[in-house]
Amino acid sequence: MQRRNFILTAALSALLSFGASGAMAAGADVPAPGQSAKIDAIKERGTLKAAAIGEFPWLPENTTGSGDQFSGPAWMLANEYANRLGVKLEIVPVSHETKVPILATGEADISIAPLAVTPKRQEVVDFIVYSVSSLCFFGLADNPKIKDLKSVDDLNSPEITIAYFTGTPPETWAPTRFPKAVLKGVAGSGANAPIEEIMAKRADIAPIDNVAWPQLAQKVPGLTVFPPGDECLRSQEMGTDVGLAVDKKDPVFRDWLQAVYDEIKDKVTAEEVRIMKGQ
């Protein structure tokens, strides 16, 4: 009797597991005709119209004159969507001012121009979030104050001086994240981060956009970063979601886009890391 119950339990578990995986797969299937007006129009037209403007590292533009027009995670997603729909990808050039409004006019089906998710934008479009714009913190690797530290939390110390550009978001964010540290505002220099303060040893640590860190590390030897290594590229410090946008009028289309992303998100993340590391 116990063996029979065990077999029945195992069979039920397997069936539930199969049902769950089947539901996931169904979510990424292209909706049948009549379910999404947007998908029906795209398939009838034969093209997926994607509003685009280059921005590193999410959608770097290729200016060599050969090869794909763009690369990066947004480009990977756009091509995946077009391939699954069985249509060609058509790029609609936009400016930073028109990359959201163009969706309401119907001139583009999706906007793959990288967009920070804000409450104001969420009022007019839906997002497929695939990345985060965030901060890392760097300093001199041989600085005795930081060389043995392991995490961003360890920087919250009265022994640590953190420099930032005045008038930028870290100015209001840093006091809440590092209430014990010594905070030092400096005038902007046009650089991505106050590197001069670090090199002159007037500060121990400075924030930098996670997407800008790999290039700085290549240009300036002898630096260390928190979170350490590639964890910087996935930092959540002062994070802002980044995604592609669609008009709110067709939730079936939006849900399908999300399901496809969920299915290939590891590949999308790997592509972003590859771009940031210059590989």
C-alpha cells in the first residue's frame, strides 16, 4: 500500500511538473489570430517596426558600414521577437524626444530605444524590463583603507571618504546609503566619475555607472571596484530599471513579449555583459 501511494504521488508530481512547464512554453507561443490586434497587423504587414536610437551598452550602433545596424541586449530581443513572428525587423529611427510618443501614433510596434522606467512613462507605455542602470564604487587597489574590504556595505565607515559630483543623483542618495562615511561633493569635470579625487588621494571611493566601469578599469590601471569583479556589472546600488516599451492598448502583445524575454533572459543578460566588457 505504501509503495502504491508513493507511485501515485510521484506520478502526480511529474504531471504537475509537466503542466507547469507546458504552461510556460505556451506563454511564449505566438498568440493565435484574433487574440492580439497588434500581432495580427505585424504578421499581415510582414515586418516588426522597432523604434531605435543607439545607446551603450543596451543598443550600441554599428557605424562601420558592414554587419548588423545594432548589437546588445535590446537588439537580441528585437530579433528574437521578429523571428518568432516570422517577419522581418524594420528599424524606425527616432530621437530621444520621440522614442516614447511614436508608439501612440502606431508608427512603431515596439521601442527598443533603451528607456529608464519612470512613473511618468509608465502612465503611457508598458515596459519589458531587461536591465538595470546602477552604480559601482571604485578606488585605488593599494589604498590601505579599502584593500581588505569585501562589499559595498563595508564602505559605510567614518574612515572612508566618498567623492561624488554635485548636482547628480548620488548627492541625495549617498547620505542615506552611507550615513557613516565622509561625503565630499566636487564640481563636475565632464568625466564619468570624479577620478581625479581618487588618483590625488583626496577621496577613497567614488561612484560610477556600472556600464562605464569596464572602460575606466581598462584605461586606468590599479583600481578596484565594489561590488567586486563582474558583480559590479550586475549591481543593484541606486538601480533604475531599463527596458523596451510598447503601447498599453494590447496587453496580449505585451504579455507575449514578456514571456519570450523570460524564456531567453539568461542569453540577454550575457549579451549585455559581453558588450560592457568589450568582447
